[in-house]
Amino acid sequence: MLFLIILILSFISSYFLPWWVAAAIAFLAALFIGKTSGKAFWSGFGAIFVLWIILALIKSIPNDNILASRVIQLFPLPHQWILLLLITALIGGLAGGMAALSGVLTKKAFSK
């Protein structure tokens, strides 16, 4: 449930708001409906990970991965845009997971 809420709200907001709003959504969703720390982290991580892969593919596939191929040349990585996609999603997933974890821990701190 938390996974879907974070995924849907972040997807909708990604067209109107900056990238970091996904972390704020994960924090607020976990603050209000999060139950345990582990589930909140993995829900936030998974939702933002999947979301950033979807958004990157939506932007990258229509232009035949030209920008991704050029960006990957800047880093000492194998020349595959898939690797850049996974690294990007990992960074987003960590931001979402930490934000959701912070939301649940804030909820626990104020409930006692």
C-alpha cells in the first residue's frame, strides 16, 4: 500500500515539481501510514527506484538514448546506457528509502 501511494503520487508530481519532491512524498506517506522501519525503507526505495527507471526510459527511448550515451562517456564506466539508468535509479531509490525511513522514525519519536 505504501509502495503504491509513493509511486503514484511521485509519478504525478514529477511532471510539475522538482525531483526532490519524491523524497518529501515518501517522507509524508511513511509518516502518516508507515508501520515498521524495514517496510517503510523498502517501500520508499522500491517505489522511487521503479519510478526513476520509468521516467528515465520515457525521456531516453524516444531520442535513441543519445543524451544517456553522451553522459556515460563522461564517467569511467562501460559504454552502456543501461548502467547509467541503474545508477540513477539506485540514487533515487536511496533518497526515497531514507526519506520513508525518516518518516516512520519521526512518527515513532512523536508518538511516545
